[in-house]
Amino acid sequence: MIPPERVFTIKHENRIGSTGKRVTVTRPWVSDHEFMYPCGGKLFVLDRATGKERPKCRLSRLIARTAADAFWLEVAPGGKWAFWGFGTYLPTFASALNGSWLASWPRPWTCNHHLCADGRHWIEFLSERAEEVRIDSTALTTAFVHDVERLDRSVEHRELPRGLAPLEILCALSPHMVVAREPDEAIHEEPGRPYLTEDGTVLIARRSRIFHRATQTISAWDLDRPEPLSLHKVELPANVLRAAVSPDGTRIAWLTQRSADDEPGSLGAIWVSAMDGSGLRRIISTSMNIERHTLQWLPGGRSISFVVEGALYSVAAD
């Protein structure tokens, strides 16, 4: 196994602009050797091959003008534009990395989103409104496909196949094709405190316990067809904490809990397999506490990155 390479450690607070708004760059890779990070009130792109960094001043100013505090930012596949937002009820923005254009979209009542691998589209996946079903509903019903290159900001509306509704969407390979998995089991415990939303709705948050599985059900879907294009059951040696699909949709990286045959002191491992589970092999077994939601592929599909205590690491997948 090849040990992971420490790519970068953020030494400054992750803040943007004179007001010091916090930013979390959740998808930093511009290319296989370039990534974006905040430093000293600006965004920079660092070329790890040459060590040179380029400030993104216009983009930083755009974000500082539009951003609320504590927001997320993603670099789109292809590295041509950035995408940021703040949560429910607030707009979502996109801009070229050089700051030459800015677009915004209203944020729906509840949704999750995925940037398409084509580097041009992004998709909002909406669930049913809680007041129409039940408070803990997560069933996806609708997709809105956005094209960042369309000046009229027109939206393509799609009703999702029923079989896709209860699944966790892992990635969008194109505006009409996604990869999904059966979600982890959530056991809802006692209700939490009620809270008031901006539109005056009273909701009650539920506390949940999540149970991870070693057996994963992976499916590929064309959003225009009622049945999945492919369906595979993949057996992992330990419970899966996170799954990330490669940019070309042919492989999956798995972050698992510690298994019986891991090295002493290991907290878990990263594995790679084909979509159907074939060719499964362990890339690393690590004692580092990997932040599970940071597991992702580099744009070229040859390496995987993750974050441990503010440090960005990468490891070869081949």
C-alpha cells in the first residue's frame, strides 16, 4: 500500500473579505495538481507541482459581497467555475474562477445538490415538503437541472423515478444520469425541541442514530427511465462510512470502519472497486481520523483525497 501524501495544511483561519466570513471549501480541486483554499481574507489556487499560488481577488470580492457567514464553496468539475451557498432558504451562487460572471438561484425549501461531471450543469434534488408528509421525510421526488452557461437561467424540470426516491444520490454523471446507494439506516429517537423557520412553519427536529452497513447496494439511473440501468450488491470487509464515485463513473472509493484484518491501531481503511464490486482492494489502512465527508476523487480519477484535522491528503488509487 502506498502511504498518503500530505498535500497542504491550512495555517490561517478560513475567512473571506474584510468582514471575515467563514468559508469551508468542500470541493477544492481545480485540477489534479491545483486546489483552492482560503488564506488571509482571499481565495488562492495553489499548484502543488510548482509551489506557486495565484490569488483569486475578483472571485473573493464577489463572494464577500454575497456571502452569509459560515458557507460552503465547491470548485466545479473542469475547474472553470465555483459554486457556493449557505443552507436552506438562502440563494445559491456560481461564478467563473476569474470572477468574470456571477449567477444566482433561489434556494428551495429543502434540497440537496450535485455538480455534474460534465462541468457545466448542476442538479437540485428536492424532497417532499415536510408539512405534506412527515417531519422526517427524505424521499426525493423532483430534480431541477441548471445550466450555468445559459444566460436566461432556464431550468429543466424532471420527476424522479419512484425507485430512486428513497436512495442516497452519490453523484451526477450527467444532467440525466446519477449513481445512488441504499442509505444507512436511521433510527429516530425522541423528538428534539421545536423551532420556527423563516416562513413561519414550526418544525420538530428528531435525534437519530445511524447504523452503517458493510453490504452496499449500488445503482445507476437514467432520470427518464423508471428502472435502474444497473444494480449491484457489493460486500465490504467492514461497515461503510462514505462512498465516492470516480469522475468517469467506473469506480467507487469506500471509507470503512476498522475490520478484523486491519493493522493494530487502525481506525479504518479506504478501498477501491469497480461499480459492481469487482477488483476490490485496500488502498490504505490508517490510524488517522478521516473526516468522512471529505473523501473525494481528484478530477483525473487517478487519486483520492481526504482531510484529517485541517490537513489535505491524497493517495494514488491505481
